[in-house]
Amino acid sequence: MRGLAKTDANLSDAQIQGWSVIKRVVPYLWPEGQGWVRRRVVVALAVLLLSKVIAVGTPILYKQAVDALAPEGADAATVLGLGAVGLTLAYGLARLMTVGFQQLRDVVFTKVGQRALRQLALETFTHIHRLSMRYHITRKTGGLSRIIERGVKGVDFLLRFLLFSMGPLVLELLMISVVLFFLFDVWYLAVVVLTIALYVWFTFKVTEWRVKIRKEMNDQDTDANQKAIDSLLNFETVKYFGAERWEADRYDVAMANYENAAIRTNYSLAFLNFGQSFLITGGLVAVMVMAALGVQRGDLTVGDFVMVNAYMIQITMPLNFLGTVYREIRQALIDMGDMFDLLEQPAEVQDKPHAAQLQVSGGRVALQDVTFGYDAARPILKGVSLEVEPGQKVAIVGSSGSGKSTIGRLLFRFYDVGGGALLIDGQDVRDVTQDSLHAQIGVVPQDTVLFNDTVYYNIAYGRPTASEDEIYAAAKAAKIHDFITSLPDGYQTTVGERGLKLSGGEKQRVGIARTLLKNPPILLLDEATSALDTETEMEIQAELKAMGEGRTVITIAHRLSTIADADRIVVLENGIIVEEGRHDDLLAAAGRYASLWNRQSEEEDA
């Protein structure tokens, strides 16, 4: 009993979740202030209703045509004013109109459905970009893309079939039941109602069981997709370690799990289909036997027998469709539930209501007793206070894990400080809009990641509204214009996924050109050359130095030789500033900075 109660509770939870998902979708069908959408929905429903009325009346024309062909039916056909041929033509026209109105319904509704899909896809895409760095670090991109893909498809299915299948199906069954009751007797109606009730009960019960198997199959599909995308994104690493067989085995294990779940899904589908066919066929045979006995007794005509058969077949088709639609709707609700869960994932960093635009007059950056930790139990920054004056170049150095890059992430507001404040020209970054903050800061990271598009597109990404001449000027300033023009396709050369067709130095120069085009007053160089060889690094340092002229520059450095000319060097250790000053002064002090400098010098000499 406890197990049964638990199952019922789970089913109830699933139903509640299903209704909540449907409520989320309804506004896309009936949006406020979108009169044209509502008109199209109303017209589509009206056309649908008309097609169902014609569909229910069609078997009556079929009956009259059959009776007109029987010797005793000639007088009845004359009364109606149509002969057997005329009734047959009317029957054909009615069938054609049924299909025609159904297609017209789709034509009217298509624009509504596609608008809803576009709006929801855009909403999801935008929301994902609003989510915090913490979320994206812990989330697997392959699984995320699969959730969005299946969720949007689920909305498309639900919008179309919930509106145009479930409701109309119930309406059609009711109209046929009324016809059977008045043209025949209550026993015909009783058999039809019992057949439908058993069919619906069986379909829903088995489908609920299948949904669990289908969800497991989806989970395995997502897992396999994640492993495939992760492996392809790390193609070079796989090659470096000769791990092709290892990756193939991991993928094969995931696909084997998917295969097992898919097999069970297909087996359960075969059971469902046979059970549905058994119930429908039983009801059809029972009604046909009753009609056959009525014809033998002389209570019914041959046309009545044919009409009963036509109505039962007409019931059979939508009921078979009901099984498919219900299964797909349940699956769509699961897929959409995952997507709506994603939409309800709160953004860790949000603009305050009525947040102001950041106004940068000089570019003074100040950290006031800043504390922060990615995990509350493990603090990274422990009361850091730092001031960078307008136009000043300040370098932040320290051993790995000291909190250097964390300061850069806080400045760009990937995270909010745990305590203290981070100010730009006296404005707390938490009090201004993120868009205005990001517009004022340019970042050149350690490894510039490029879009799989042209060189021109990647440079123009810094300021999409820039003119062609401005883009060329930025490329020249980054000392990459001549290289680009030497390529066969010039600026229209595709750089490959993540820019893999370019060398590290070429990618960095594209990144510098992109940031120069953005022209921000504050510049963050996050170990911008540490991934490059020494010669390339020395070449790019000149561009970075020129780039920092007239800007506030914060350099997060690993190689100390690159920041020896900084106006001030700040040494972090375990989240605390232990030293700060100019290069020569820090060397003379023989403290932590001097120790790091001597160690690196020895390594380079070696």
C-alpha cells in the first residue's frame, strides 16, 4: 500500500507539473496586446469546429447513398432530391471539405505557432546568457543544448496538438455519441462509451509507465551527447594523449545505456499498440454485430449498417491518434519542464531595480576591503583594498590560487563581492547596469577564444556598428592587418572552431584588435601573454603597451618580466596584499616579489 501511495503521489506531482507547464505556454497562445494572434487563434478554432461538424455528418451521406442503391431506398432518395450518384458526389465533397478545413486551420495557426517558438527560443537563449559564471562552469554545454532543443520542439508539439487534437477529439466523440443515441438506441452508445473509457484508461496507464522509461532514454541520450561534444571540443587534448579509443569506449558505454532504454521503450510501445488495437477492435465488432442483427430483423437498413461501421472507424482513427498524442504530450511536458526549470534558474548577478548607467569620467578603480569566495567555506580574497588611478597601469601578481584572476572577474561582475565594495569612479558596480559596466571594460584574456566565423566578424565583434575602415585601423594597431591580407580570403578567412586555424599569437592579436575597436576606458589584461612563446610574447607586449596608453590598465600577470614597467605592482598571497610598489623598490625590499622574480629568472636562465 505504501508503494502504491508513493506511486500515486509521484503521478500527482507529474500532473501538477504538467498543468504548471501548460499554464506557462498559454500566454504564448493568448498574449496581452497582440490582437492579431488572438484573432488567428479564434479563426483557427472556428475552422476546426466546422471541419468536425462536416466530418460527423459525412457518414450520413454515405448511408443515404447505400440506401439509394437498394431497391427499397429509391423513394427515400427521390424525396431528398438526390440520386445515388448525387449522394456519392456529396459524400466525396464532404470528405474533401473536412481535409480542406483542417489544412486551412494549419495555415491560419502556423504564424501563431512559429511566433511562439521564436519568442520562447529567444527568451531561453537570452536567459542563459544572463546566468552566472558559476552556473556555466558547472553546467555541461552538450546537455544544455539538448534541453533547449527538446524543450522548443515540445512547445511546438504542445501548441499544435493540445489545441487542435485533444479538444477537437473530445468534441468529435461527443457528436458521434449523440448521433448514435438518436439514430439507433442507447445500447450502441453504451458500447461506444465503454470502449472509449477502457481505451483511454489503458492508454493513460501504460503511457505513464512508458514515460519513466522514455525519461531514462532521454537522460542516456543527453549523457551520450555531452560526452560527444566534450570530446570534440577537446579534440587536440584527445590527440595529444592518444585517447581516441578511450573516448570511443566512453561514448559507446553511454550509447549502450541509451540502446537498452530505447529497446525497452520500443517493447513497451508494441504492448501499448496491441492493447489499443484489441480494445478498439472488440468495440467495433460488438457494434457491427448489433447492427447486423438489426438488419436481419428488419429494424435497420443496409445503409444503417454501413453508417455504424463508418462511425466506428471514424472513432477508431482519433482514438489511435489519442494514444500517440497523449504519449507525445507527456514527453513534451517533461522536455518543456526541463526547459522551464532552466528559465526559472535565477541569475546570481542581477541589476538592481532602476539601476543607473555607469558614467566613467576618468576610470578610477577602487577595491575597498573586498572579501569573496566561490565557496563560502573557502574564502579567496580576505579584505583586499586597492586603488588604481585614472590612466595608471597596475599589475597584480602572485602564486597560483592567490586570487589574481578573481579580482578581474569581480571587476567585470561575473560575481558580486561577498563583502566590501568595488567602485569605478566612485560608483559601486552593484548599483549600475551590467550592460553599461561591460561596455566600459575591455578584456584581453590568457587565451582569446574566437567564433567559428571570419576574421572580419571576430574583430568587428568588439563594436558591431564600426565601419570597415575602423576595423582595418584596429587590425593595423594590433599589427595583424598585413597577416590577414596575406591570407587567400583576407578578412573573410574563417578561423575555425574556437579559432583553431590561427596560431596562439595570431589569435591574441585578433583579440587585441577586437578590444581596441571597443575602445574602453578601463583595460583588463588577464595573463594576456602567458600562453605564448617568449618571442611572440615580446612582440605582442609592444601592442599591449600601446593599447594601454591613456587608459586605466589592470594587468594580471604570471610572467613578471612583462610588468616590470608598471606604475605599481601589487603582490597577492592567499587572498591578502602582502606587498605593493614599483618594480625596483620591491626588488630592493627583498620580499615576496623579489623571491618570485628570482625564481622565474633562474628558470629562464636554466
